[in-house]
Amino acid sequence: MQQWTVTYVDDHGETVEEIFECEDCPDNEQAAALLKERLFPVAAKLDLNDLEGRTDDASVKSLKTQNSIQILGITPVPLV
């Protein structure tokens, strides 16, 4: 399975990279869901209430508004 590096700005304004395994390159919404599961496992299990199903990229928006996390990019990890 391919590994992908998700680069994001955390709530302290620092750039952080996390590596995830996915078959295909995750889009921002999938990457936000993966980040949420890793960084906030309890919150990841909660419904997004008024956002989910009513707005595009609900996970991306909730990470930004509730946790001050913004995804900067998604790149493949080079195979060694």
C-alpha cells in the first residue's frame, strides 16, 4: 500500500507532517478525516452535526474552525 505525507499547520502555527497508508492519494476531505482520527480519536467518532451532508469538505472545515488545523498538501512518500 502506498504511503502519503499529509503536511498541515497545527494550532500553534507550526508545519507538521504525518504519514498515512492509502491505496490512492487521499483528497483533502479524506486526509482531514485521517488526521482527525489520529489527533482527536474521540472527536473523530462524533457526528459533525450541521456540517456533515450539508456542506462540502465537512471534515476539512471542522478541523480548521474547531482545531485551527489547515492542510497544506498531500505528497507520496518515495519508495526506497
